[in-house]
Amino acid sequence: MATTVQHFRARYLDLAEPGRLAERVERAYRQMEDCDLCARYCHVNRRESIRGAVCRTGERAVVHSYGPHHGEENPLRGSCGSGTIFFSWCNLRCVFCQNWDINQKGLGRESEAAELATMMLELQNQGCHNINLVSPSHVVAQIIAAVDIAARQGLVLPLVYNTGGYDSLEALQLLDGIIDIYMPDMKYGDTEKAHRYSHVRDYVKYNQAAVLEMHRQVGDLVLDDQGIAQRGLLVRHLVLPQNVSGTDQVLEFLATQVSRNTYLNLMDQYHPCYRAEDNPPLDRRITSGEFRQALQWAKELGLARLDHRHARF
């Protein structure tokens, strides 16, 4: 059952007032000099060069676009939209990437922290319910710096960390007390398939550790009396053909290790993109039977807070 409240104060405001956000900014940028701010642990000095960094991002974040988004989950979009900022590049290399022009080609514009802060404040002024940071794992330092500026200029909206789920505990420790709503993908339940199709090592280990830490920080998703998310964990899982995504393993982990009250968007809208045609069985959409099986697994495990409004079946 959904937990409802009237209002939560954004977590970062408690850090902004005594100036502790500024300390986080300094720490985050220091860590960029031997980078451990995502689960690739490349240890590149990203303040001097991006050579060797899969994210191809230095001191400045690259932004593809920003604006109100009305296609997110109901608790995020509400009536006025989720205030999304789409960051370019990514720390994953998914062969089926549906935003490959942003995540793989890096289309966008370098932005200073002050510009990011201005974007956040503009989205707030447009009436958005939250600030939704899309593909943020490689720009943690830049995000914290922007929040520090924006909070001093009147930002009060909840922050959504909308991630592919390949996050380091070091980054999440920096974000503790800053992020209100964590929205990770849990892409795979099998490490070998994650390596084959997203070109990352130990995805399952790092992803599960990250989700546990996110839940420790913010708990189950809490909604206000209008059904708008205020704080907590919201998990996305995209069902892939022939159970490439290991849906049964992902759902069992959520039910037994995290919480049966986890808000879960079980997604059926997979369609072949980018290089999927060269990587069967990802060269086809899922069947109705495959998605019904995923729903059945969730039901059997007691995961009752399911969002599958996109369902084609």
C-alpha cells in the first residue's frame, strides 16, 4: 500500500543552510581527480583529461535538453510534469540503447554549475513537481555544485536521481542527504548478460549494492495527498526477450532483500534500437506471454506496488 503524507522538506535544504553542501562539492571534485564516482572506477583525473573515461565528461556536465516531462511515472509527472534535465553521455554501453544519440554520441552542450542551477530554478518556476536528473551517475560532482547554488537561490523541489543503476557507493555517500527520490534501473539479474549487452563488469553486484544503499537512505516511496512522490525508492525494470534481463532474479532480490513495498515500474515497451538487430534475441520485441510471466513472478513474490501503465498487453 502506498504511504501518503502532506509534504516532505527537500533533504538538501538541511545541508544548504549550514554550508555543508559546499563541503560536499569540494569532496566530489577531489574525487573526480582519481575518479570513483561510478561503478567503473576508472580512476582518471577527469579535471585534467577525459582520456580513459568511458563517460567522456570532464569538469563540465554536458546537457542535451531540459524541460517538463509528462511521460514519466504518475507519481513523478503529476499534472504539471517532471522537471527533467537530460545529461549527455553515460557510463553504460547498452547495445539496445533507446537514447543512443544522447548517451552514446554525446549530443549536447557543456554547462557550468551555475547554468545547471538556472535550469533547476526555471523548471521550478514552470510548476514542475520535481527536478529529474536523467543519466546522472557520471556528473555527481557537477550536480551537487549546482544544487548548492540553486538551493541558495530558492530551489525547494525534491531531487530525482534517474540512473542506469551502475553507481558507486562512494558517489551515493556524497549524495546522502541530498537526493530525495532514487529511481534506478535494475537492468539485469545476470552479470554475464550485463557484460555482453551493456559492456560493464559486475553489474549485478554493484547494482544491488547501490539499490540497497539508496533504500537505506530514503526508504520506500512516499506520496503526498495528491499522489506525487516526495521521497523514497522507485525501481524501473525493462523486460527483455527470452528473459535476458533476468526478471525473476531482479524481482526476487527486491522482494527478499529490499522491500515488498518497493514501487516498481515493470516495463514492457522494449523495442530494438541502436545495435540490437545484431544481438539476438534483442532483435525483437517481447511477447505477451513473456510479459505476463514477469507480472506473475511479481505477484507471487508479493510485489504489489506495480506501475505498468505502458503495458501493450
